[in-house]
Amino acid sequence: MSLSDWQEWVVETHAQLVEPLEEWLFERGALAVSLEDNADEPLLEPGPGETPMWQNVQVTALFAGDVDLAPIKAALPQPLLAPDSKSAISAFDDRDWERVCMDDFAPLQMGPRLWICPSWIPPVDKAAVNVMLDPGLAFGTGTHATTAMCLGALDEMIEGGERIIDFGCGSGILAIAALKLGASSALGVDNDPQAITASRDNAQRNAIGADRFEVVLPDDDQLADRCASADITVANILAGPLIELADRLIGLTLPGGRLLLTGVLEAQAPQLIERYREVGLRTSNSRDGWILLVGQKPH
Ligand SMILES: C[S@@+](CC[C@H](N)C(=O)[O-])C[C@H]1O[C@@H](n2cnc3c(N)ncnc32)[C@H](O)[C@@H]1O
């Protein structure tokens, strides 16, 4: 029998048992342990420093292919599991994993002009505006409804020469798309250093120099200089941070400039509309329960 490269063992448990179960699995040779919601319980907007946990958790432990899991499985203490916990072991090869990743992220058309292409796949339509993207460890491949709605709106809105602020830039996907559609410059802002790295790498991948696309942390001095400078401010964050950032995002936008806000669920629209009343937000699109809000700062 030929061995696979890896084995994955999935078990179900409760929030308070996750830590001892993880410890037990690592002591028995697990190389990595990942956690997923086992009951469709969303965890939205944790506060800074909070690590929320679902009540019912699916724990997946990764082992090397040559580990004999049968005796380890037999020795797993029942008190570490949820009652009636299901348990499943599957084996897979490195090659399978690469294929799964590549199948998940294919070239996507986001608007009449715009395509997002994984950096390892040649563009489908060479004449289109193609953003070549590798998200790295940051959010933003275009597959999420919020990103897709922003990209569609930017494709419609950009005529050429606009200055963009992309607050919560993640992989840089929105700013880079805006620049390739004809915007003159963009400033990306993110509080995650991995997003800063991914945005800069993606800019380089698309031959966009630092003179057109700068990427900074939210406390960077440059943001003060950008007061009332953006023709379009786009922010795909979440309702909580968008409410906290309202004065800042409105302040960064030029009189007459537009704001595109998403990461907001339909039920959260009234709060956002009230907090941003000065720019007259309206829902311009919705997808999978998420909405895109668009407003304009008065002249
Ligand atoms: C949902 S992702 C959006 C990424 C990308 N713009 C897109 O549309 O796909 C949100 C990004 O906002 C960043 N973020 C969250 N809160 C932030 C804050 N208060 N200030 C700056 N960035 C923030 C996160 O690190 C993350 O990269």
C-alpha cells in the first residue's frame, strides 16, 4: 500500500474543550490544528484583543502520512469530545492540495472592463483590464461578495485621473483595480502588516510603482496630509469599524467626492446611513446578504 503525504483527522468538540484537545493532539504528533464553526454560528466583529470561540467546534488535526493514527484514535479520551462526536480520517497528497487551491481561485470578470486573474493563470481576455493577483496572507481575491461589488462599482465609476483612498486595502485588490482602470493615484491603508506586504507585492506584480500607490498603516503621518484629497474613498471593512471611522473617511474625501462602503449586512444599513448622513448613503447593490453603500460628500 502506498502512503499519502498527509492525513487529516476531524473531530467535534465544545468551546471549553478546544485547548486541552489541541494540546493532546500536538503531544501525539499533530503538525497543525485548525478550528471551524460546527453549527453555523457567526462570530462578527470581535473587539481588539478578543479571541471569540464558537460553542460547537470542528477540530482538524494534520498529521504526516506515515503516522499510524489507529492507536492514537483509540486512545483519544472521550471527555475531550462532544457527545456523539463524529470522527473522520482522510489522506491526501501535496499535489491534490495545489490543485484544490488553484481550482478555488480562477480568473473572474468583475465588470465590463475588469478581470481579476490569479497571478499563476494567464488572462482569459488579453484586451481587458487584468489585475494579476496573489492574495498571500491578506483578504481580497474577488471571490467575496463585498469585494466583487466594490470592483463592479469602480469599473462603472472610474473615468480617468481619480485619486483613490482604499481604507482596509487587504491584498490591494481595489486600489490596484482602480489604478488599472485609469485612476491617477491611490493610497492603501491597513492595520495588518501582512496586508501592507501583500498590497505592495501585488502592485509590483501589476507594474504599479510606489509613486502611484502608497500603502501605509492607519497611524501613518501621511494620512494627515491626505485630508480632503480623495475623489473616491472605498472601504470594505465591517459595520463596527466603519461607524468608528466615519469622521476620518468623510474627512479624507474631497467635497463632491464619493464614498463606497461595504462589509455591511442588510440589517446594519440604518445605523450606517445615520452615522454617515452628511454624505447621503444609499444602497447601490446587494449580494449574499451584504450591501454596498454609496454616498457623496457635499460641495
Ligand atoms: C474585508 S478585508 C477587505 C480587503 C480588500 N479591500 C477587499 O475589498 O477585498 C478588510 C481589511 O480591512 C483591514 N482593517 C480592518 N479594520 C481596520 C481598521 N480599523 N483600519 C485599517 N484597516 C482595517 C483588515 O486588516 C483587512 O485587510
